[in-house]
Amino acid sequence: MKVAVVGCGYVGLVTGAGLASLGHDVGGIETDQERRRGIAAGLPPFHEPQLPELLAKQLAGGRFRVSADLGDTADAEVVLLAVQTPANEDGAIDLQYVESAADGLAQVFAARPARRVVAVRSTVVPGTVDERVAPRFPGPDTAVASNPEFLREGSAVEDFLRPDRVVVGCHEPWGARVLEELYRPLGAPVVVTTPATAELAKYASNAFLATLISFSNEIARAAEGIAGVDVEDVLRILHDDRRLSPVVDGSIVRPGILSYLKAGCGYGGSCLPKDLSALLAARRVAGAEHPLLEAVRAVNDGQPARVVDLVEDALGEVRSRKIGVLGLAFKGGTDDVRSSPGLRVVDELLRRGAEVIVYDPLVGEDALRAYDGRVGFARELEALLDEVEAAVVTTNAPEFSALDGDRRAVIVDGRRFLPPDRLRESDRAIGRGPVNSA
Ligand code: UDX
């Protein structure tokens, strides 16, 4: 099929290259010239395993190309909207890029009438497709749909190629059929529903993950108050519940969801924090209250301060002390620092007057531009450890699991990533009660 993907950011590029690999003829539309040049040369503008190889192959095979001209969507049977949906200051979703892309498409289509499906791939609050996008395409030729992505950074290509399900929210049966056809080569179940159901399902999915993480952090709070109790032991017992870890063919299966039932320094990234805030803001406008989800967010907002409390528990006041932060990305395996718990720990340390040095295996010094030289940057983990009195682990970057007892710095494990036997008595960990008095 002929497909256009408007917006070649994270979601658009993975989707575009992925669809090309299924045999479709895909044109990406990207307004940023530098980004376009990189993509045309096979260089994605962000770190994502498997994507450079996938992109290069599709470019070479002529199944994927990128341009700046929205007019190039005229031949497409399916146009996917994958533009950014940033947050306003109050956390509400800013739909201006979705709306202006839809306006642009409506003009292109008016000049070249044909049957097409426009599907919103960006995460948008329930009602967006029906109330903000569909009215821009009033004729019977265009079916408007919601087609949310469920891609995790670090495994986005794999997630695209092996989805749990493809969700298609579309009122017109013919539009839903076109999208089913588009994804048929994946062999995944396709859920056809209404646009608003599809939109809310995406928010529900991310709100659920956020809730599990904040729940775990709440249990960690309780554990920290009790001598000899470690949240890891407590949650492992929870994981053993057969409803969470079923026995299949005589073996215990540990579903991936269990890794979100784990205490740490809070969730981050480009999706979980933003999506929860966008949903709450939209619901507030509708006059609705959601105390559980508000609490999920409040627990998360409090985590960086709790991690720094652990540093002060070990060292005393951090003012004028040299403290290291290990991990600037929002999780291991990515260079994305958006809403990163590590950066929030940096902010809290600075607020309390500490001297901060950071290290991340994938993030460069550029990520610290906003700090105007107030934060030190180490190129090597060992160099940082030699300099600081304490080092806070904030991500599950594989390198951090190798930290051993042969070091001066106190370790504060904010991600519960180190094996417990690597933690010395002087070290601290989120969710671990006082060790001595056990
Ligand atoms: C998330 C959703 O998982 C994905 O389905 C959706 O499409 C976009 O948002 P992503 O933002 O890449 O994907 O992050 P994810 O891997 O889910 O991590 C989110 C937060 O949860 C991070 O702060 C991470 O550190 C934490 N996390 C992640 C865990 O606590 N445990 C895990 O196993 C994975």
C-alpha cells in the first residue's frame, strides 16, 4: 500500500521504516531540515537499537523516503499522523501540531479527491479524533481513525514488528478494513473499536504502568521505616502470587509487567509523566476528579527528594559535598533525558547545595547545557567514583550492575539495580530499612 507518515520523530520514523519493511511504499514527511538530511542518509536523530539498520535497508530498497512537502501525501491510501503533542505549562496537551497537520492534509486532499484513511498515531486525549480531526475532513472520501502506538524506547523496532495487538479506532467500517490490511503482515490481533476507546486505552495503559511504579514506591516507603525489611523481598513475595506469576507446563512464568512492580526513583520518559498529566488536565476541564491518578503523580514527584534524603541519611547534609549521579537518561539503554528521574535528582541535590557530577554511558555533556556549568560531567564511571563521597544510581544501565565493594564512595541505589550482596552496610537503597538493627 502507499502510505505517508507525517512527522519523522520517534514514533513516525519507527512506524514508517517498520511499515516499509512489511513491503509498503512509505513516504515520511518531516519539516526539520537537519533531521530530514540525517534520515535520508540513514541516520536516525536518536539512539534506538535496530533502527539504523532497518532504516538503511528500507532506504536502499526504495520503500522509504523522506521529504518536506505535505503535498507528497496526495498519492497515499493511508496517512498516519505522528507529530509531536507537547504539554502546555499546566500539563494539558497542546494539539496545535496535530491540528495544523490535519489542516494541511485537508488542503492537499481537496485538490486531489480520492478515498483515504487518516489515522492519528500520536498520543492524544480522548475525543481528539472525533472533535478536532474528523471535522476537518467532512466528506465521505476520508475516514479518520485513531491508531495509537505502544512502543517502548529501547525496543521500539521489536515492539513495532511484534505488537501485542494493533488498535484501530474508526467509525467507518471501510476505514478500519484499510488499516487492518495495512498491518496484516504483522500477523497480530487487530482490535477494532471507536476512536475515543482507542485513545483512552493508550492513556489507561500508561497510567497503569505509572500506578504500578508508584504503588511499589509507596510500599518502599513503608519498608524503609521498618528495621530489617527490604522492599525487594516484600515485592518478590507479591510477584510469586500465581495470579501474577502463573505456572505454565510446570514452570513459573514471570511476565514482563512484574518489572514495573519494583521500587525506584520514580518513572520518567517522554510518555508516562506527560500522558498522566494530559489525561488529568483534560478530565479537570471536564469537571472530573481522579484522586488515585493524582496520588500516583504525587508519589512520583516526591521520589527524587526521597533519594536525596537517603544520601543525607548516609553522609549528613549534602551542602558543599561532592555527590555523583549515575544515569541521566530516563532508563538504561537510551539517551533520552526527557522527564528523567536522574535529572530531577540532580536538581534536588543542587537545591540542597551539593556539588554534583554526573555520568551516563549513553548521554553526552550536551544534556547539561541548561545548567550553565553548574554540574560536572564525567566521561568515565571510575573517574567519577574516585571524586565523589556518594554516588546515586538512577537507571538500570548495565554498567552500573558491576559496581562492587572496592570503592570509597557510598552508593545510594535509587533503582534497586545492584544485587543486594554488593551493597555494603554504609550504602543505602530505596525501600531498604536500617540494616544493623535487624
Ligand atoms: C512507555 C510504555 O511502556 C509504552 O507502551 C508506551 O507506548 C510509551 O511509554 P517508554 O516511555 O519507552 O514506554 O518507557 P518504559 O520502558 O515503559 O519506562 C517508563 C518508566 O518506567 C521509566 O522511568 C522506567 O525506568 C520505568 N520502568 C520501565 C520500570 O520501572 N520497570 C520496567 O521494567 C521498565
